[in-house]
Amino acid sequence: MPLLEVHPDSDFPIQNLPYGIFSTQANPNPRVGTRIGDFVVDLSLVDNENLFDKRYGFFADSSLNRFMSAGREVWREIRQRLMRLLGEEQASLKKEALIPVSEVQMHLPVEIGDYTDFYASREHATNVGIMFRGKENALMPNWLHLPVGYHGRASSLVLTGTDVVRPRGQVKPKDAPLEYTASRQLDFELEMGFFVGTGNELGEPISIDDAHEHIFGMVLLNDWSARDIQAWEYQPLGPFLAKNFSTSISPWVVTMDALEPFRVQGPKQDPAPLPYLASDSASGYDIHLEVTLQSAHMDKPQTISRSNMKYLYWSIEQMLAHHTITGCNMRPGDLCGTGTISGPTADSYGSLLELTWRGERPIQLPDGEERKFLQDGDTLTMKGYCQGDGYRIGFGEVTGKILPALK
């Protein structure tokens, strides 16, 4: 078998080896695979051929949940074996185990029981606070003391490529009567999502020092938002219908072991968090993020934002520790979103609400159109990667096209 060649700009070198669920026309059963370059490796076949040196049995599953629940020792054991199989031991792989990515159909990688979305970017929270409350009250009193979050809707989590139907709801324009209408302020939110691998028992919190042991991997996440519906409904209990109609994720779950070389120190936290949230370790990740928009009339997409996960004020370990401090039990496959990731400059904001400053500064598109919020026919795409020395660890992309509201 010839050596697998992976282009330096590929998201999926041997240093990555993410996990996903795929099927093919020849074998329509969804099963676990990993990706290297332009190929998907059928891990159920690898397992059946005893190439892992032991049988695991969960690679024929239609979700990653059982694999995720096996724990970090098993995750690392499998990753190390795969690196050898796809490196110096390629000859032991059957040709049938390597499938061109053009021949596979991807599926939602995880059976997601619960979904929680956080609000962890200081830049984003400050921008939104200034818009709605003024500079003096931009951050709420609790924001610098805990990672704010809300429980989202797991049933409407969808895979990249799924169209988004414009939602309808109650809208109360300023100085106008209340109306039931299609949202006129449909927005995206640039986020990362992380999956819980091993959970915790009810009543037993996950400590900040152990939190990383419970996190399996990460995906790109777009938390589609209807801003006009949100503005009317969110007081006093926060997001509800404005967020529950669709949340898109990328198909490949990039493991925390693959991301480990890209850990960086996060922003200084002042005031210092309470001891249960305090950590001395580098808790940020240097993940380059990009958002493009393509209208129905454009030949190619236009980049509208470039940001980075390293800007997040609260770390994913802090989010998980805080989530469980009451004794809340997390389960394998639970998904947490970071909240919108905005950077310090206007071109690094992670939502149209900020990029256009609530519609006051529309984005100019090359065909002469402008955008305050998303229009029907628009396609929104997010990409992300970590840049190594001669390689990159990528997430692929998450994309969605806006369809008109149902009658």
C-alpha cells in the first residue's frame, strides 16, 4: 500500500486523527471512522481485523458515545495505536479500510443528551452589554465571577450542511405594536463546542483539576440566533425560542490530545475566581477561526470575521467545573458551547450583531448588497484550525444555508 500523502494545508494530518460517524453506499450502516488527509479509515473494520491488539467492540456503533465513555486511558491507547497503523505499519491495513472522503456520508457524531451554551467571551459580553445597557453597565455584576450559561435544546442540534429555516415568533419593534412574524434579525454565533466523555455521579462535582480528564474533544459550533425574538423574550429568564430552532456542528470531533500542543495562557482573570474555579495551568487554545458569508448572488464567499479561541475569558475546564458544582451529573455525549468567540478588534467579532453594531454599520458585499443580518439564500460557513510546524490540526467546517420561513 502506498504511503498516505497529506498536504501541509490539510486539516487532517496524522497528528490530528479526529473521530466521526460515517456510512457509504456500499455499506449504509453508520459506524466510527477517523480521517487522515482525503481518506476516512473504517475503524470497525480495523477492530474486526484485531489491528488494535484487542477488540473494543464499539467502533461498529452509530455514535461515539460508548467510545467516549471508555475514558482517557482508552482514548490515548487507541490514538497511539492508530498513529502507528497509519505511520510505519500501514502495510497491515486492508485496502477496504481506507475510503476516499468523496465516497462517505457523514452523520451526527454523538447521541447528544443535553446541551448547555455558555457566554465566555469578555469581548462579546462587553459589546452586547454596551449596545443594550451602555458602557457603564456593560458587564453584569456576576460575569467576572462565574461562567454564565443556559440550557439549550439538544433535539435541534444538526450536522453541517443542514439548511436553517428562518424562525417565526413574537417581535416587539421599538415604538411599534407587538407582532407575530418571521425573524428579521437572524444571526450566527461563532463558537466552539466540547463533548463530555466520562461523566460524574449525581451529587459529586467535577473538580477544576480533573475537568480535562472528562472532556473528549471539540467541534465547531454555530448557535443560530433570532435577535429580534430574543430581545422581546429574554427577560427575565434568558434565551428560549430565539436559540432553539437550530444549532449546527462540524462532523469530526478533534480530541483534546490532538489539541494539547496548542494550549496557551488565557486572559488574566481579575478578580481572581473562587477556589473551585482557580487553575494554574494554561487553559486557552490557539485555534484560528474564520467566518465567510455567500449570498445567493455571489460567486464565492466573503470573509467577514477572523477570531481565535484564545480570547475566551473562561476556559472549558472552568465551564465544566462550574456546571457540576451543584452536583449536576454530566453524561457521555453531553455538549457544551463556549458562547460567541469575539476578539478585541472589530474584524474579529463573532456575530453580525457585533460586526454591524446592531445594524448601524452594515457589511458591504462585493455584488453591491449589504448585510445587517442574514437574508434568505445566504450561506454562512465557519472554519477553524491550529497551526503547527509544517502541519495544521483542523476542524473542517460547519455551514448552513438560510431558507425562507414557513408560511
